[in-house]
Amino acid sequence: MSRSAHPAGPRHADVLPEGHYSAPPVDLNALDPKVWARTVHRDADGVVTVGGLDVRALAEEFGTPAFVLDEADFRARCRAWRDAFAPDADVFYAGKAFLSRAVVRWLREEGLNLDVCTGGELATALAGGMPPERIALHGNNKSVAEIDRAVAAGVGRVVLDSFQEIDRVADAARRHGVRQRVQIRVTVGVEAHTHEFIATAHEDQKFGLALADGSALEAVRRVLAADSLELVGLHSHIGSQIFDMAGFEVSARRVVGLLRTVRDRHGVELPEIDLGGGLGIAYTSDDDPAEPHQIAKALRDIVTRECESAGLALPRLSVEPGRAIVGPTAFTLYEVGTVKPLEGLRTYVSVDGGMSDNIRTALYDAEYSVALVSRASAAPPLLVRVVGKHCESGDIVVRDAYLPSDLAPGDLIAVPATGAYCRSMASNYNHTPRPPVVAVAGGLAGLLIRRETEEDLLRLDVG
């Protein structure tokens, strides 16, 4: 993920020794369209609106913190990905980014397929009405029960991640009297330029079957020998929050090389290749992600060139955007609780959420933007650290950013680009109920996921 440039100098005493901050923006009231959802605007009074609704009204009705999702933006991004790859490629939304029954319905209506990686995600996909044949099941340690349910439901593909899974899926398919379509996840040995915790194609990690040691080819042999399995293709995923297409080029070359070996040794040309997802989004103005049509052209060109070189028929391509669709469509709305200047160090702005609704800053050192959204301000910029309310010094939402120096308790601030992984990875740390997800569209707002309550937490406590 990108790193921000250093400014000429921070304002007065807010000196950050690590130099981990961006220069103050020219206009703190401006909202960068790269970072914010498409219907987010600031009105004549300086109040931010989304889908035509005032954020103050949303805070009053739904409380804070809250994830606010722009449905029109979500649907538009689905269509952009669908249209960029149609008609000769498939787009699978990666449900791990964020999933709810309403999201499943939107995906179905906009013509996208769906990746799930747990029984809970599969249950949500089925409850939301996604046709099973448009669902793919991922995961490095699928349980026997999860595999059995997926095969019984008729999922369109199971992505195999180990030798043990080959046997488990084959057994489940035999029990249900079906021939299950599968892909093999191949670890291609690509070092993606991203955080080590979200790089997934180098050899020393838990996902997939390695190309380098022959495990992937042995998996192909075993699947082809199983009469209850139909091997339809190979799968590769190199990581997340990636801006450089070079890694995809290397991955495609190696996966196509395996396709050629499979043809030469087994006389089979596999009809599908899935290059995964992981395309980055703009969390700050310094990030510059590619558009879906640019990504589609680049991936098509790579696969076409490699297959022509190998003398292979062009397989059907699949991709798996998750963050790239839902990430930019939502922001998290917070209320400021305290503003605490530390002379000679920095100013801390504490909000009513934190690492329980966004663990990514603590986990990945992720960078975010932030804005005052309940009013306009002409005050000069103040360099701050936005932190949460939890008993943890690493409870940081936005490490370093500029907000107006007249920021005060009761103000509403918002952190954009929080649609992916924030609610999915949310926790009940300090027994904090998780925030709601509110969808807005055309001047109307409604809950996708309601706010948890203390009663919800106590209901699980059977002691």
C-alpha cells in the first residue's frame, strides 16, 4: 500500500518523529472523489450528504459509530466490473470483504457471482438468494461439514487447497451422487508488493499447493483420478491491495505453464483460469488505482499472450474483486469525544469507535483519510491522530491526518473507504457492540445489519 509524502513541516507543536504523515490539504472541506463514495457531497452549509441524506440525520437515527454504505455506488461498481469482463470472463465478488443478504441480492441482480470461504458466508449467500451454481467455495481448512453442505447445495466450484481436501470433496461428491466441479489453488511463488500478512502467493504461507515443489502437479493427477471430481481449472491469488500488475503477469505465466504441463502429461486442456482478486483502492489521495476496464484489458492481454506462446486454447478467465467493489462505497461515521493536545508531541482526537470497528490500522499499518462532516470550517489545519475508545495504545483509526483546528467534542467526522474488511473483521473488544451497516439510496436509508446491543452480548454469555 502507498506511503504518503512528507510535508514541509507540521503545524506548531504537533511534531511526529516518525514523519508518517501527508502535507496539509489545500482545502479541508474538499472531498476527494477517488476516496469517497460517488453520491457523497458537501452541501452549501458545509454538511456532508450521501445519497441525498444529511449525515447529522443519519447519526441521529442510527447512532454512531455506523458504517454508511452508498448502494448506488456499490451497484455501479458491480456493473463496471461485469461490463469490463463480459462476455468471455466471470466476476466473482469476494464475500469476505463484506457480506449480507442484501449485498447478495444486489450481486445477483447486477450479474455477479460470489466467492465464499466459510459455512457462515455460504449460509448468507444461500439465504440472500444467490443461485448455488454461481457460488465458489474457498478456504484453506474447510471442514467436512462445510464441504458437505456446499456439495449438497450444488455450488458451482470448490477451490481445493490441500491433498486432504481432494479426498474430502471427492467423498462428499460420492455421498451425494454428483460430480463436483473443482479448481486447484496454485501457489505460484510471486512476492506481491503489499503487507506480508496479505501477500498470499509466496511459498512460505498457508494457502494453496506449491508449483515449485511439484505439489500442484501432483494435485492435478489426484483430482483427474477421482471419478467424483471434475477438474475445470487452476486458481491463483497473489495478495491484496495491489496496484502493480507485474505480479499478475508473472502469476499468469506460471499458471499457464502448469496448464501446458497438464496438457502434455495428461492430454487434458483445462477450460478455466482464475487469477484471484486483490486489486487496490484509494484510501488516501496518494493512491491511484486502475479502473476495471484497464484491469480487464491488462489481464486479458497477459493470459492471451501466455496461452498463444504455450500453444493452448484460451481458457475462460475469472477474477475475484471484493475490496475493489465494496471498499470505496462506505464510510464510517464517528462522533468526536475528546480532543487532547500533547504539547511537543501531537493532538489526539478520540472517537466513539476504534479498533473494534476497524482493526486494519493496527493489523496492517493501513492508512486512511478523515474529514469533518457535520459542518464547514475555515479554521487552519491541525495535525492529529484519530484514536478509538478502547483500552489499547494501538487503538488507532487514522494514524496522522489534518482536521480543522476548531474541532470539538460532538462534531461528526467520517473515515472513507471502510466498506471492505472493517465490518467483516469487527470485534466485541471491551464488550463493545458492533456498529450497524446503513445503506442509503435515493434519499432513503435502511439497515443492512442492525447495531448490536448489550443484550446481544449477554445473550451469548451462558455462565
